[in-house]
Amino acid sequence: MKAKLSAISIVRPVNFFITVASVFVAALISSPEKIPILNVLLAALSAGFTASAGNIINDIFDLELDKINRPTRPLPSGILTINEAYILFLICFVISGILVVSIGQIVMIIVLLSHLLLFLYSKYLKRIPLVGNITVAFLTGLVFVFGGVVVENPSTAIIPALFAFLINLIRELVKDMQDVEGDRAAGVITFPIKFGFQKTKYLITFITLILIPFTLYPFITQLYEIEYFVVVMVMVNSLLVFILKKLFEDDSIKNLNKMSNLLKLNMIFGLIAIYLGV
């Protein structure tokens, strides 16, 4: 029973809650009046289940890679079977659709489009250098636009969507560096495999140098308040600089895993900054 309960990690609970929180934050900053709380709750949960379905189908397609890269995950470790994983995927897929069926056509289209892109990513796109990374980063940013769509004001969510896109693109490249051994053995050509770690770090540096000045834009233009500026400068940008420094110092899997987790933590700090600053 304990082993089966541990299989819940295949849905990535932390990612689920970050996705749910992202939709809520996007809805809050996009609605000048009282938000339609029920619709936002249903849409946020739908986004969470969509992300979980994407993680499950990705693990199914990545089974052979994960036997090398992440052998302790539920599928390569044998805790969960392929059939059980497919059942979990279908449950998440169906729930995500049912939750938003009453909200509106555009919302439903975004959910279905996200499922399609997640499938295409897992099956094909992740094997094309940068294309897979950009796809996942785009879907992360789309979560914020989705929250804006639910309250019928998606334009306000564009800035946090761009933030999410850039920081997730950095994280995807770091994760590719982590997975080089398994990807190379499986014949998957990612950016680090094709161009090497050094050029990958230069690309991460370039994206970071775009992201950090861009985080100042909402404060300079008075879209967000001083609370946003303080959290961004003290936590988000400081952590980005620290991560960049550590990436150039240590190529070990242990360090890359730590930096990937710190980038996920930084996404949470970014959500807090936006929430406090609006």
C-alpha cells in the first residue's frame, strides 16, 4: 500500500499546486472587480490536472530514458505499471475537461490545446533541440493567460506569462543538462548534447540577461507596487544570479538537480511578488 501511495509522485504534486496557484494569481491580477471564484477554482483545478496528465504521458514515453536518468521514479522503479499510468493519465485528462465544460468555449479550447501540445512534446518535440524546451515554457506561460481568459481579461496576464516563459525556458535547459547521459543513450538530441554544456550555459546567461531587466518593467511603468519590486530584487533576481554562478562552477548532476529545484522555488517567489505587487 505504501509503495502504491508513493506512485502519486508521477502526477508531480508540487507542479500541480504551482499550476493551480498560477491560475488564481493570474485571475486576481486580471480582474479589477470581484473574481468569479467558482469558475476560477474549476479552471485552476483543470489546469492542475492538465499538467498532471502531461507529466504522466511524458513519463510513459520516457520510460527507457528514465531507467538511466531517474531510476527511482514510479515507472522505471516498477512501483507503477504502464497500464496503471495510462489509467491515471485518462483520469486526469477526463477530469480536466469536465471541470471547465460549463465555463466557456475558449477555456475548453485552451485545455484541449494544452493536452495536444503536451502529447506532441512527449512523443516528438522534446527530441528537437530547443523546440521541446520552448513548448514547455510556452505552456507554462499559457497558464497565466488561461487565468486571465477565465475572468475575460487576458491582456493583464501577459507580463507574468512572459516571466514564466523565460524562467521555465532556463529550467528546461538545466533539466536537459541533467539528462544528458540517458538522452544520449536513447539517441535523443537535446541542445546540451548537440552544442555542449558551455554553449548551453551561454544561452542560459543570455535568457537570464533578458529576464532580469524585464522584471523591472512592471515597477518602472507603475503596473506593480513597491512590494513587487522588493521581492523581485531581494529574492527572484538574486536567486537567478546565484543559480547562474553555480551553473558555471559545477557540472555535476547533483548540482544541476539543485539548481533545477531552485528555479522551481524561484517561480513561487515570482508568484508571491506579483500577488503582493498588484
